[in-house]
Amino acid sequence: MKFRAQGWLAGLAGVFLVGCGGGGGGGGDDDTTVDGSVTTTDGGGNQPDAYVMPPNSKMIRLIEAQYSIPAGQEFYQCTRLDAAEQLDILKLIPVAPNGTHHTVFATDPSKGTVGTSRSDCGAIGLDWKPLFASGVGSPALTMPPGVSLRIASGNQMVLNLHLYNASGATITGTAALDAVVSTDPSTLEPAGVPFVGPPPAGQFRIPSNVMMTDRCKVSRDTQFFAVFPHMHQKGRHIKIWAETGGGQQVVWDKDYDFNDQSFGSFTPIQLTTGDTIHVACEWDPSAANVALGDSSDQEMCFAISYVYPPVATQGPFCTCSIPGLGC
């Protein structure tokens, strides 16, 4: 994924994230019942999850984009929409049909032209504020009670699609994000989304032992409540943990499946200033010397983390791989 490089980061070739799967995509399908509950499916349309709408909330289609991918092509497409009012998001449900390699949802303070375009769209903007990312099979994300992903009135929302068609025929579809939003945000605290891991840039290559680690030192007291692990096709295992004065708390320790990119929510972990979130990745032996980058033929190692209140990052990154981006 490419981004608008600025200053000393101009040498970085890429940034961030999420599920890059060719072919099959997921979709979040919701049915609102008479009692106000919503039955949602995960990103792959599986395992229904009964979700009771909180008081003072409503379901909306936050943003959507139609796409058409010619046979054998891969590209990024951005759809931009200015928020007409403050939005406090309590739950996000990805709708990702076939051809959706991954989805990034963010706000862009620089504001591009409202509408859908490929001309001003790379993987992510350095100045974007990421709010959500999803890949193949990703489920919905629900905030803890009293927490929201907040978008101020007038902010520009960006739905960034990485589209990929490995087939011999054109693929068309409509990707979207549905959301449960609060109609009374007066008591809600906003969350933040730091990307913990080495930036996917050309100067980072997987060593001969095919293992890498990184960490983020949090800049303030915060609570860590969800994580989206992300690697690419040669990824084999990823472990994520919080390091506090009380020791380690492991939140993810699983073999990685490129075609089933789930993520985890957990009881919020209290972090104090200077505590750390760690990520450790292991790849197939054939990944030795492969560069980190935005292509599905390159690799990534990210713990895309959800905390409240937000911690300091530069762009989306909080990493000790580069001085000044978290340590």
C-alpha cells in the first residue's frame, strides 16, 4: 500500500494493512427484528451473531462504493464522503463481495474530491486517521460500552478498497460499511486505532530466521480492547500481547490463515503511560529476504489495535522499528 510520503518518511514505499485476499470476499448481512435486535453475520456471511441495539442508536449505511475490476487487474479505489453530522459509531459491519482484497476506512483531514476515484487513491494517506480495516472473512467490530469511533461533522470519510481480480472475467460489486451509530453521544469516549508493527517499506526485509517483532509504547493511560492481526500469503503465525507492570497479557497467539482474516475483541486491558503492545510474526521459510510492502506478494506484520482513549501516533503508526514512531 502506498501513501503520500512527507518529510523523513519520503523513503517509505507503503503503509498498513488489512486482509489482502484474492477472489472470495465477505459481506456483513443484517436483519433488524421487531424487538430492535439485529442479526449480523461475520465478514464471510457465517455464524450469526445476535446483537441487541443499544438505547438511543440506529443502523445506517455509512458509506458504499460500486466497483468493476477487469480480468487480471489489481488497483486501489477510494470513495470520499463528507460527514453531514457528528457520527459516533458503536458497531461496524463490513460488506465485502468478491474482488475486495481488503478495505480501509479512515477520515482524511486533507479532503479530496467527494466521490469515487482511482486517481487520488493509494493504500492510505500518511495524514489519514484510520478507523477500521477488514479482510477476507473479517467479522463486524463492536465497541465496548461507553466507547465510540467518532467522526466529527464535516470530516471527510474515505472508504479505501484494494481490489484484485485473479479470474479471467470482469468482477463487479458494491462494497460498503454498515454501522450502528449513537443518537446521544454525550457520555461516549472516542477510541483510537494505532498500527503496531514495522512499516511495510522497502528497507524492511524478513530475516533468514523468518521471524520479526515490534512494539508500541503507549503515550498515555489507555485501555486495549480489540486487535486485527495482519500478515500476507507467507504468514504462518502471529502473537500479540500487552506488557504492563503486572506482566504479559497475551490477546492473540494463532497460526495465520491468509484466507480467513478474523480479529479478536476482549475485556479491556488497562495500560498506563509507557506500557507496550507487542507483535511477533513468523513466516514460511520461503519468505526469507522478502520485503515488507503493499503487494500481496510482499509481506506485512501488524497488530492493528483498538484503544480508548487514543494514543499518539504518526499517521497510523506506533512502532519502535523507526525512532519517533512510538518509542
